[in-house]
Amino acid sequence: MRLDKYLKVSRIIKRRTVANEACAGGRVTLNGKVAKPGAEVKAGDIMTIRFGDKLGRYEILQVQETVRKENAGDMFKILSEDAGMAEERA
């Protein structure tokens, strides 16, 4: 599955256009490398996303084309969400 679609389906980012812009802007890494919107994701991948001054690290647990809103959180595991740390690591 494409990275931008995964971000939307898993509801880490609510809209696919916003997910696409985050990827295209270099704010998303997949397994330590800057990822484009069309990068393929699979279970076991580690994803890092910068949201302003917030840095989130997530492990992809499962990839599904569709998922109910209440089950979206089961698609990933939050490894860390640090506010104010993105600038130090960038």
C-alpha cells in the first residue's frame, strides 16, 4: 500500500492530501529514509513523522485497504510521540 494512503486509512493523518503533502515535504521517514507518498509500506516498517514541533515514531503492525474508524489504531503501534524534540533531531 502507498504510504500516503496508509496514513489516511490508519487515521494517523486524517486526509490523504495532507498525508501526500507531508510526505512530499520530507516530513515522513520510513525505516530511516525520507519517504515519498508512493513508497510501499508493509508490516514491521518503522515510520517517523514530524508534525510542527512534534515528532512521532510508529511501527506498522498491519496493512489493510479499509478499516473501521474504531479499529484504525490497531494498524500501528506508537513507539514515541515527543513534543518539542523535532527541532533538535532535524
